[in-house]
Amino acid sequence: MEFNEKALEVFKKELEKTGNEAVKLEVVQTEENNSLNVDLKKIEEGDRVIDKDGLKIIIDVESEVMLTDIIFEADEEGNISMSYAQPSCSGSCSGCCGC
């Protein structure tokens, strides 16, 4: 999971503004698709918290694997977008990386 500098700044400002301590990221799976819930909240006992450049992130164990390749970016206006990191080609390409 990666954040560009602007995304870190936006999340940190929102936490400060709302009086919360962490960003909670949770992947919700349904039969049709997966969605990502992003919430600002206080840290509770038992929460699994990681630190990304000073940003505290609450992550549940089931979502952690799905969040590994996610990149959060924000533009100059503070609009946050999310994308998946492209797998790197190892030279013996099976076509999965699109090269």
C-alpha cells in the first residue's frame, strides 16, 4: 500500500479536522464485487494499526492482502484516487503485466 505525499497530507488534515486518530481501510466482498470502505475513526483496543509516514491506518486481517498493491494519490485540489500497482515484468512474461 502506497500513498503519494499529497494523499498523506489530505488524510492527515481530515483526521485533524474531525478529531479522529486513524484511517480505517476495509475491503467489503459481495458476490458481485469488492468495494473499499474508507473511514476516519478513533483507535480502539484490538485494532491492528500500521503507520505509513506518520499516517495511522487501521486494517483488518482479511483486507490486508487485498490492500497490498493499492496506491492512493491526491491531486493539487485534494481529490483522492485509488489504483492498483502494475505487476513488474520478470523477463519470463506470461502476459499478466500487459507488456
